[in-house]
Amino acid sequence: MDKKHMFEIRDRDGLARLGVLRIGNRQVDTPLLMPVINPNISMIKASDMKEMGCEMVITNAYILKKSGIEKDVHEVLGFDGPVMTDSGTFQSHIYGDIEFSNEEMLSFQQKIRSDVNTIVDEFVEPDDSYEVAERKTMETISRAKSAYNNCKTLALPVQGGLYSDLRKRCAKAYYNYEALFPIGGVVPLMESQRYEELIDVVLTCKHYLNPSMPVHLFGCGHPMLFAIASLFGCDLFDSAAYSKFAAEDRFMFENGTMPLSAISEDICSCPVCSKHGIEEIKGMEKTERVKLIAEHNLRTSFQEIRRVRNAIKNGRIWELAEIRARGNPALLYGFNAIKKYKKLLEHYEPLSRKSSLGTGAESFYRPMVTRAVKKSKDCYISGFYHQSFVPCPAELRYTYPFGQAIMPYTKRAKAMENLRKREPGDEETIRAIARMQFGADAERALLNGELTFVRSRKNNRIRNVMCDGEHILSLRAEDGYFTLKLGGGRKLLDLPYPRMRVVVNRDSEEPAREGKNVFAKFVVDADDKTIIGNEVVVVNENDELLAIGRALMVREEMLAFKRGIAIKIR
Ligand code: GUN
Ligand code: ZN
């Protein structure tokens, strides 16, 4: 039925993305936080949440069905934005068996006109045996399959517990479905601060899920986790925590939780805390106090979502996530999980960013660093090191991330002294950068003749690279990498197909020649080594050059997305 390419990426930083999610004729921005509204005990009205920044809410269809409420859920909640419903699986995790089947819950969700319907999945507990976890996961996959063709927008939870092969099997089974994909069964991990396993589960799911679909981290409602979960590719969150924490007089902040009793100063400037002040809140009777703390918790959560979005936009989500990890030793330790996912993280790592900053020891495991260290080993031509935050060949000292790193003055002075002993030559430098940016095969294909250089009049640095008199590359000041010229693109076509290429179908041929951006839906193939932000040669299916562009997606994404730009044409 009527599934209309619901998700589009507008901006990104590695696995983190700024997206637009279309549900029916409404749309919401991601990363997105959906407050959980319990229809029976609602501390804050859905209509009041809008003003705090709420675009979409989630409620529980199982509770509605048990209470015999069978009206339009928007009317029941007093909310005219999109409403997602959960199915009762979480109740089965807490109370044991539930009363209604998958079919009953799905038809009920349709009856109450919920915008996103969740199947009744089987909650895999972290300590389930492999046999139990496997049976639950296979049952979940089979329920997804039986629901898929009869329902509008579905949420299909990925189960599998702590068994990565089961998570993989579930995510892969969903690959061709257009739906929302919540990562399920993780609430017990968050409740007991098992963050290393949580990150492990998230990255395993992300590795195998269809990259063009939105991913929801089920039950993730603490603002201290939003930056980290977004960094690892989660687009949607839901929070029941804002009211559960409030009921226990606990204040949520972006770097942790504080009991009311531990707050003796006015440390928060949200509208609630500014208006009332902590002493006034302490003096209130329970119902009123809890309601205000719930509002503080919700406002703090939306504020953190806005910070996350802003950080993604500025290429700073790693900094924000690392700072959040520093708020809690368990969380910082959990960050260790990224060492196991180096390949995945490097695969989605952009060529460069506006800045390259680190926050501490854990920054050395960022894909920006691991990839640069690995690749730059091949670019070591002059045999000379320029000391940066990590050893860097002298040829790459203006190239991202080395050139953009902030170095202490004393280190910088030492590096300059080393350089005076031997500057790499122009050709050494150009070859090293080309190898770092495109790989050794492409460097040879590009720089296969007599090289001459045009220098900047301002700072005497190389600007343009000519090969046998033809302009093939320009060197950018911002990140120290090359912009490819048509002449350079032609040379790259000597490489075996589809290396360095993005292949588009006939519908995109004319627009690409005219300089219009290439949409993902027109891409038929691409180099699997394509790096986000890097130069690519756009060709038609006869391997004829159409244009030079900059990739905004990796190959799997270009092939999976039905919406959005894959290549920005120069
Ligand atoms: N809420 C929190 N975790 C889960 C889960 O695994 N499945 C469903 N359906 N809801 C949840
Ligand atoms: Zn506050």
C-alpha cells in the first residue's frame, strides 16, 4: 500500500544525519524526539508540548485498546501532528504475556488512525539464551512479513538481543521494506548503564539495515544519550523518562541526572526553572512539583535535540558526543565499542570537515584519525615527518585532518624547525595528496605526464596542477584537497570500471551534462570506495563522461535512497 519514499537526508556528518521524515501529508525533522504520552496519566498535555518544540508524539495502542478507547488517537491526545503507536510488546517485557495478537493490534492501530503502527514484536532480553533469542527474532521477522503489505507506515523493531548474528539476520531480513526501524530490546541495557553493549547493538544494526530508512532507538529518552546515539546513526528517540524521572523528583540534564535534593542553587535557566526558582519548586506539593520537573525534563530534552541538529550541521557531532561521554564514566567506557567498528565508521567518514578538533584521548579512535593515519602511511614520499597531533608526512601538513588540527604552540614551533631541514618538493607533495584523496591507482592515472603548477600570488602555495599542459586539478585552501577538473576526470576513466565513477541512467544524463545535481534514484552503480565529500566522475551506462561532482552518499546509499541528492555537480 501507499508507501511514499518517506525519508530524505538533508545534511550529515558520518552516520549522523539531518533528515526529513514524511508521514502521510505531514513531515517532521530528524533527529526527532517523540514524548511518550500515557493516555491515562498525562502530566503535560500534548497541545502544550508543541510550544516546547514537539513535532510528533508516541502513545501506546495496547493501553488504549485495554481501556476500550477506540477513537481517533489524535482526538484522544489533543494533538494534530503525527502520532506513532507502540503495540504492547513493552508491556509483555514488564508483565509477561499480553492479551492481543499481532493482527488484532495492527487493525486496532489502523482503526484509531495512528500514523505509524508498530507490530507486536518479541522482546529479546539481554540474558535470553541463544535458542530463545533466535526463536523470538525469527517470530518477529515473520510478523513483520505478514504485516507489511496490509499496513501503511509500519515500525518494524530489530530484535536479536546481544547476539550480533541475530541482529544482523533481522536487519537484513528487513532490507527491502520501507518502514521505520526501531532498535528494540535495549531498555534493559540503558537501565543498567551497559553502554558498551548498547553501542555495539546500535552499530551492528546500522551496519546491516537499509541506510535509506529512519532508525529509532526504542526507549532512549535521556538527553545525555542523544548526541551519542545520533552520532551512531539513530534518527528517532522516544521519552517516557521525562515523566518517570519527574515522578521521583529527578532532574534530567544533558550531562546526567540530579535529584532535586542535590540542587541548592538556580543552575537551570529553562523557562520553568527561571520562573519558579529551585527553592519555590522544593516547597510545592507533590503533583504540582512533579508536573514542573516533567516540563523541565522535556524542555531540556528538546534543547539537546536542537544542539545535536546544530552540531551535525556544523560537522561537530563527534565533539558533542565525546563531551557527553565525558559526563559519565560508564558512558566514556562504552565509547570503547567504536574500536570494533572502525571499518564501518571509516566507510561513512567524510573526506573533510570545516574543522578538526579533538576533546581527549578517545578522539584518537575517531575514524577521521584512524583513516588518516592508515592512508597517510602510503603517502610518505619525502621520508620526512611533520609532527602534528599524530605523525603526519610533511607533504600532507595542510591536508585535512592534519592541517586543520589545533596544535599547541610548542609543538608547532618544533614542526616548523623540522621542516626547515627538508621541504618536500612540489611533485612529492602533489602525489602524496592525490594518493591520500583518491588512492594510489588514481594518483598514477591522473599524474601520468609532465606536471606543471600555477601558484597563488598571495601565499605562493600551489593552486592549479597541469598535466602535459592541461588543467586537471585545483588545490583547495579549506581542506588541502583537490577539486577535479574535466581533464582530470577523463584521465580517471582509464581506471577499471566503475572505479572513481558514479553511473547514472538515461533520465539523469541531460541534467547532469547541464550541471544539475544527480538524485540518488537515477544512480545505477558507483565505486564502492566512494568517500562522502570526495570528487567523483559521473558517467552514463556507456561509460561516457557527463560531469564531475562531489559525492554526498556512499554507494549503498546511492542505490537505496529514492529521494535526495547523491552527487553535487560542479
Ligand atoms: N519499547 C521499548 N523497547 C521496545 C521494544 O523492543 N519493542 C517495542 N515494541 N516497544 C519497545
Ligand atoms: Zn530547568
